[in-house]
Amino acid sequence: MIHIGHLIEEELRRQERSVTWFAKKLYCERTNVYSIFKRESIDTSLLLRISSILNHNFFSYYTKELEQCDFYSTQS
């Protein structure tokens, strides 16, 4: 199962960006960023904003998981 908060945190660190920088881009407090890191799931509109800010497609993790579950072949 995907833990999107951990993936966001990993990408932020990979880009060597600070939590303060990220909070400013999201127009929120640093404490909210730490809350995002703890989330296993996230609202799609927020994930879209985060993907744009970090220039990283976080939706691709869900697409990959769907493909691994063979989701599409069970929908007939």
C-alpha cells in the first residue's frame, strides 16, 4: 500500500528543499507540512498542488499500484 506522505517527504528531501520552503509554497504552516508527511492518503486537489510545486507526478504511484493489482482486467 502507498503511504503518500512518506513519498512526498522523500521527494522534498531528494530535492534538498526545506519544510519552511514547502510550507510557504503551499500557503500553510510548517506543522501542516509535518501532518501531510504522516498521511497515508491525501485529497486529490492537494496532491495536484503538491505535484506541481515539487514538479513530481505523485499520481503515478497510484497508477502503478493499479497496474500491479491487475485492476483493469477484473473490470469486465
